[in-house]
Amino acid sequence: MLRIALVLMGALLASCSNDERPTTESSNSGAAVGESSLALGPSLDASIRNILIGYLNQIDIDYNALGTALTSFEHQVAEFLERPQTSSMNSIRSGWLSAHSRYELTTLHRYFAEQILSEEEILALYQFQYQMNHWPILPGYVDYVEAYSDSGIVNDINVNLDILTLREQHGAFDLAEVSLGFHVLEFLIWGENLNQQDERPPSDYFVITELNASEIEGGFELDQLSNNRRRKMLLLNIEALLADFNSSREIWSLGSENFRNELNLLSSSEIIVLLLEAITNMLTEEMLVRSLYPMLNGEYIESIQSPFSHSTQNSVSAQLSSIERLLTETTADDGSSLGSVLTFLSSRFEEFFYQNFDASKECLILFYSTLDATEESTISTDAEFEIAECINLLTNMIDYLEQIKITLATSI
């Protein structure tokens, strides 16, 4: 933590010396919010409720789009296994990237769901999220890795390959020992791919129809061979992913319907607080706690979401886009948006928040794009300051929204 504090202090001093940088002094955000009482008059009430309804509708649209992307990905996998070759493998890689970005676009929705669903529903969603998208993973728990050619479930003939067994194996001994989800699929499709040049070859998925002499002597059967087990592992994973997604969507559908029925019990201030709570929690947990803070403390491997496809920047971009859409694109009948409401409440919102938002988006995407292109297991001093700058910008946004939330909460 001392290291984090020192680096953050250095980055803060550097940013303050550049007049073209977004405002980074947290005291400025407090002053901006404190300039009004943030009282919401009745004229805004209908608009705020329409914005929330529009957001609920957008969540349903995004889940439908994710379902379509997953189904398309499943078809691509089936076509690849029929003819494993470079072109069809590139197709399933594109399908994974598309489906995973669609999933990350729903990250904000999951944090909003935590605000409105029952404790039982939230716990169920947590479990499905762990099964669908846990990271980091231990690739050697799944399949072969460098220097361990026989490692993983794929090569362990004592582990039956069926969905029930994979669910039992998922996190059985450690949270990172996962056998299901997007990142298991990512590893099965790309392999370790440390330098972006050693992608998994299509030949790993060639069907083996005959045993060689040593396999016959060893008493092997065709379905025990690694290629054939790997093919089955790939199919089972996409099947399980679709099943888990459909189950999680059912939980959301039932919970959101109950929420809609009780919407009239909420004040417009409470509605805004719910939305801002989802945004601040997502920024804090997904970008600071899970990635940037650990990375600054030297936990490099654990901080990269998609190390095999080198596409962490896509995930970050999708997550930030979900916030941008809620603030600017989800509108009421009169054309007002959550961003315009917040601008009405605080005259400096547009200047301060969006300036930091745009800069943080550029900072994060550039950083992860550059970082994922290296094999280094440690980060340089320059990279530390880049991380610190991204942390500062994110923290500025979070602090500013927290000030609005606190002020609104006192009026509820």
C-alpha cells in the first residue's frame, strides 16, 4: 500500500503540472457538487422514471443480444470441429471475442441487479457469474501448458467429461482452478499464447480415429485421447455457458419484473442513487480492486482478464461503454438523459466528470493494449505511473458521483 501511495502521489503531482490534463484534485469535485442542494423538483420526476424504465428495457435488449452472440458462437464451434483448420479457428476466435465483449457490456447491469434483487437472487447470480466469467484461471488445470504437456483435465482420463463433472471440478480446490466459462474457452481456443505468436494450432482438434501401437499397449480407448477429449471439453463448455446464461437471465427477468411493479414506491432521488451506486461499484470493483491496484502491487498475472487472446482492452472498453450509454443514450420521452439530469443538479458535471471519463477511457484502453502486447511478468516504472494516472482519473469520477449520491441520500 505504501508503494501505491508513493506512485499515486508522483502521478498526481505530474498531472497537476499539466494544464491540459483533466482536473485531478478531489477537493474540486467536492466543491462542484456542494454548490447546490441537489433538490429534485416534481418537473424532473417523470423524466427520471422514464430514464430508469428505458434502462431496464436496455438491459433486456443487451441480454437478448448476448444470447444471440452465444448461440452464434456455439454454431461456429460446431462448424470448426467438423473441419478444424485455420479459417474455422479464426472464426471461433472472432466469435469468442464478440460474445465476450457482449458479456462485458452487461457488467453494469449485474451491479445494478445487486441494488434491486433479493439476497437469494443475488447469491444465485454470483454463482452463475463465477461459472461464466471467472478470472484469472490456472490454464494448467484445464489443458497442457509449456513444460507440462500432460497437465489438465483434458489429459486426465480419470476425470469424466460431462457437464456435471465439470461443474464439480469448477473451483473444487481453489477459486482459480476453473473448468467452465469464457476464459476456459479462451484458453482452449488460443492456448497460452504468451507472445501473441504461439496460438493453439487447429491440429489440437483433429479427430483421432485410430490408436497407435503404444496407445494400444497402454490400454487406451479412442475417447481417452487428448485430442478427442479436448474436442469434447470445448463442446461441453459452450453448452454449459449457454445454460448458465439462460438461468441467470431467468433470475433477472423475474426480479426485474417485481422491481417494475414496485417502481412507484421509489422517489426520483432514490432512483438516481440506485443508478449511481451501480456505476461507482462497477468502476471500483472491476477496474480498481480487481485489476489496477493488484497490478500496481506486482500481481501482474492476476490482473489481466484475457491474457490468452490479449483482449483485455476490449473488455474495459465494453464496460466503460455501458456507463456512457446509460449517461447519454438512455433517454426519457422529453429527450433528457441521466447525464443531463446530473448536469442540472451540478453545473460542473459535464466539465468535470466527462473530462475525466474520456481521459480514463483513453488511458485504460491504451494501457491494456500496450501491456497485453508484452511477455513481461513485471511492469516498468513508466507503466507504474501510467497505472497511477488511470487510477487517479477513475477515482476522480467515483468521488464526484459519491458526492452526488451522499447529497441526494440526505434528501430521501
